[in-house]
Amino acid sequence: MKKIAIYLITFIFIASFVQSCKKDSSNPVDSNPDVPVVLNSEQKRLVNSINDFSFDIFEEIDERAKIDENIFFSPYSINSVLYMLLNGAKGETKAQLVDALEIEDNQLNNLNDYHKLFLDILTNYQKSENIFIANSFWMRNNFPVENTYQEILKKYYNSEVFSRDFSNPNLVTEVNDWISNHTGKMINNMIDELESNAVAILVNAIYFKDKWKLEFEKSKTAKSNFYNLDNSISEVDMMYLKDSTLKSYVNNDIRVLELPYDKSNTKMLIIAPNNKNTITDISDKMDDDLIRIINSNLKPNKTELYMPKFKLKTKLDLNNILKDMGIKLAFTDKADFSNLSSKERVFISRVLHDAAIEVDESGTKAAAATVAIMRNTSAMNDEFILFLNKPFIFLIQDNNTNTILFIGKVNKL
């Protein structure tokens, strides 16, 4: 088998969160967002696996982050790329991906069916102008990709498939333009160059943009201090919102507020320390069980929210993170991706992830991208007041499936 490089690029735009439902998920998903979707028990367990993986990655990234470094990424983007890679893997390479993704053995046969269902829920079910997801697979002319693999990407990931001359320098521009056009121009010039032995590029793009259901009044935004994790102080534009319908949850450790979006069935969960706890204390406790407890205990309350406007941009190299999570063989010349190509052996060279989010008085927009480069083988108060003038954690979650699409941690503004 020859030496080759495959660039797997996942571009994801903003997030959503899923929470309840009442439509039989075995039926085709219609476009009516007023009809809730009901997941069966096996599908719910898969969502739990996806979210567990999300917090595993969050923990790994958080451990490596500097004290003044913000965190923002799309676990859904990374997960999508790994699912597509999983379809190309065999043997121990596949087993390590399955373990890291926390997929149960009995879920493997239906994994692509469930992914297709979730994809339909996140796209057809939502307003098309708020959430958009697209996939594409770019392969070098005459590179022997298995027909079965291509059909899986088309059927279950709605992927476009392109065959191109990888020696043409214009290919980088073409792929970058595709990415930009499918991410609302938020992710640009993702690829700077292709290695001479590159053979394929796999792209996943998700875009989200929505207004708050309750917008902040711009006239009430005022300058205020934000006390950063490194003990420095920044002056920020602090927004203000007062309402009696917003849902919140409080325990000894955390204070949580749900901010629903307007047109898409999504929400932002804001999680701040309570009492003498710090952002580090609650970061260590973040997992899917905690999010389920939060979602099941949110109650309407009189609320005053002070929230900074913010923009975050992050860039991550995921190689060591994924290796530490158990995906080791895939990065070596012993990797087995023969379900992708049985004639040329490939392995992952690099996995990169970029993300950005903008939050202001009107709403949120966000973007993220994951690039995997593969080479050849080798208890509530009467009033809930949340003043976000110190570091906090936030999530964007789809309300139909409870899938976590984005996770962020603001340490410094």
C-alpha cells in the first residue's frame, strides 16, 4: 500500500440543545418545530454516549488550557468526524474509536441510522435559516475509495462526493470556498495547503444563528468589570435582562440559567459557581449526568441577569487529546482504515479544531471546524439573580435530542 494523506475537515457552526419530545422517532422527521420528537431508549442512550464524549473532551481541553485561555469548541463537530472515520475503520483501530466514543456494542449496527435521524432532527426539524449542516468528501482522482464507504457518507451523512486533481493548487481555494459558503462565512481559509501525498478531504459543516427569545435592551448595556481567572480585571459591555419566565436551577455548587433562542428549538445553559465554589471546582464536576439533573430541575423564576457581550475564538490541536482518550492506533502506521480504502493504507496525521462564537443583545452566532489530516500507513431563591462578572461555563444544546453541540468556558474577557 502506498503512502497517502487524507484531510478530514469538520466545519461546524453554532450549536443547539435538545430537551423533550413527542413524535415517534421511527417515523420520518417533518419540518414542524411545534411537534416534539420522542427518542426511543436506545437512541437516548446514544445521545448520552455523545454527551459523555463531549465532556471527556472538555475535561482534556480544560486540563491543558492556560489560566487566561478561554475554551470554546463543538463536540458535535469532532464527534461527526470520528463517526465518519469509524465507518472506515476495522479491527483494533475501530475498537479504540468505539471505546473513546463510548458507543455500546449493541448500538454499532444502528449507529448510522441514528446519526441520520439526529441530522434530520437538527436540520429538517429546525428552521433552515437557523441551523444548517452539510458534509462533503473530496478524493484525489483515481484514489481507490471503497464504493460502500462513499455510499454510507451519501446516505447517512448527506455528503457530497467530489473527485479532484490534488496537484492543482486551486483545490485548496475550492474547498475553502465550499467551507465558507456552508458556514455563513464564519470559517475562512481553513486549509493553507495540501501535502503532496494528500488523497482525501472529509468536511462536516454546521451553522447556527438565532436571536434570543427575550432580547436584551441595548440601552441597558453598560460598562462593568469582569474578574478574570488570572486575577486581572477587564472592562466589558455588561448586558442586563429582567424577566419572570426564565428558568433557573440552584444547588450548593452551581447557579444555572436557561436562555432560550427564538426560532430554533435550542437554548444556552449558563453555569456559574455558587457559594465559595470556583470555576475550577465546577469544571471538574461537568458531565452528562449533571446536565440531565439541571434540565429536569429548571423552574421559572423572577430573574435578573447581568451578562457580558463576548466574542471567543479558539484553535486546538486534538492529536494528544484523542490519543489520551484511547484513540492511539489511528495515529500510527498500524492503523486499519481498510473499510475506507482496502488498496492503500492510511492513518491520521493531525486533527485540528477551530471555533468562534459571538454573543450580544440580540442573540448568538457561532462556528467551529475540525480538520483531521490522514497520511498513508504507516433549591431556588425567591428571585434568581445572576451577575456574570467572573468566569462561567456555557453550553448550547438541542432541545429535541439533548445533544450538546457546543461547550464554552469564559476565563478572561
